Amino acid sequence: MCGSVENVIAVVYGDSTMSKTQAYEWYKEFKEGRTVVDNLPRSGRPSTSVTDENIDKVKKIVLEDRRVSIREIVADLGVSFGSVQSVMHDVLGMRRVEARLVPRVLNFLQKQQRIAVAKEMLSLGQNVIEGIITGDETWVYEYDIETNQQSSEWRFSDEPKPKKPRQSRSKIRVLLTVFFDCRGVVHSEFLPPGQTVNKEYYVSVLKRLRENVRRKRPELWRNNSWFLHHDNAPAHTSHLVRVYLTKNNVYTVPQAPYSPDMAPCDFFLFPRLKLPLRGKRFETIEAIKKNSQKELKAIPKSTYEKCFEDWKKRCNMCIACDGDYFEGDKINIDE
């Protein structure tokens, strides 16, 4: 009977099953009056390496070289690996993190420009923000590789990791231009074959955008209360485009250079649009366009509203970071 009970326990608890010897020891402890299951304090030689002096030394070494390894600190101070590890994690609360790719290393003036644009954006009233129409261009591929998250699978602990071959994007692609506001898409179109995105083409896109504003946002059109937001691509900032916008009284909202983290198309729309298309192959250019439009229409209105709220939060984070990139950083903007 005892053997069958042990088998049942082993099946239920697996690797966590307590050995028979441990079970007898715990039984004896409880029989003698023990009432707690936590580990009791044990006598032994206390650690002499985790001292205030060694903590200060470790902190100084790390702040001088953020890439220093624990083994290098051990060799420098002559203390144990475990002690240095305890100081790093338990005392200093530090962890080793991978570097994050950013568009470029920003200089002082570029950071100040980002701050200025963020402050200007935050100074706009809610009625102005609701009138902003933002847009940009992006490539949509016949085949785009899956993200690591998409290719992940559930596996047992004793199973090998899933494998996938090294792949690359296809050379077949189409350029999609999208403009949207907090209510949804206002205008979208694909670049015609043989055409390039130059100033003449972009002016023609803006003409079609204005027509769609007139049809889809009549309340903004009547009062000319809509504002254009786009990035600083040469075709967008050319003299021809600026003359056209001025002639038609189209006001623009500034965009800081090298700042995709503050451009709604880059931090919201394009990643959201392309994620369901990754890992799929499309036979023709028409299939790419059809599926792109399908995913674009599937994005709910509520997410566009949230995008504009996130835009304001990102402006606050930019200011809190003194104009530097902030993606992935834990920033409390309420302080």
C-alpha cells in the first residue's frame, strides 16, 4: 500500500516530490513540536564579502564601465563570484540589459528640437489634436519574415526549441500611403507602377487627401480646422509642396527629425498593419494590395483614439528624457 501511495505522489508532484528521507525528517520535526514550514535560521559563518566597503567599490567599478563583467569585478576585488552577484542584484538592484537599436545618436541640438516639438504638441488644445490628420508611406512586401514572437511555440521542458531557417524579405513590394486621424483612415493609396515618390507625386497625393477630407470630414472641411502632420522626407518638405499647402491654407504640425518614436504612423499604424501579414506569401501585387487594405479596414476606431492619447504621452516621455529616445524605458511622467 505504501508503495502505491508513493507512486501517486510522484505522479502528482513530479520532480518536486519529496524523498522518503525528507518526509521522515519533517514528520519527526512536527512530532517534536515544530509548527512552521519555513526554513529556520541556521548557524554558520556570515558572509564577510558583502560589506559597505565592497558595495561602494563594486558600484564605482560598474559606473565607470557599464559593460564590465562580474568575473572582471571578482578578479579586481578578490571576492567570490556569488558575493559580487549578490551585491549587483540584491543590493544595487542592477541587471544586465541588451542595447536597443535607435535611428541614430542624437546630438544636443536634435534633442532640444525634439523637446520643442513635444512641448508645442502638448500646448495644442484637444479640438486642434482632434483635427490633426497624419500620414506617411511604407513598403508592403510579397513576403515578410515572421517576428520571433510569431514563430514561438509551446514546448515541454524536455523538448528541443523550434527551428526556423534564415529568411529575408522578398524583393516584390508595393508602396502604401496612408493618412488618418483619431477617427480612422481618411485616405490611402498605392504607388502606381513606374512612379517614384517625388514632390510632384506628393502634391497629387495631397490633392486627393483634401478631396477625401471634404467628403469624409465635412465638419473639418467647412471650417478649415484640420491640420496636416507628416515627416521631414525631401518630397514632403520641398518648395513645391510648401507652396501648395500655403496656397490652400493647410496648416502643418511639426515633426522632429529622426523621431519615429513620435510619429503615429511609425509607432502605431504600420506595425499594427503589417503584423498579420508577416509570414504569409502573396501570389500577385493585387493580392498584396487586397490584403493590406483588408487589414487596414480591420483596425477598430478605438485604437486610433488611443493612438492619439499615446502620442501625447510620448511627448511627455520625450521631455522627461531630455529629448533622448525613450522606447522600452520605464518613465513615470506623473512625477
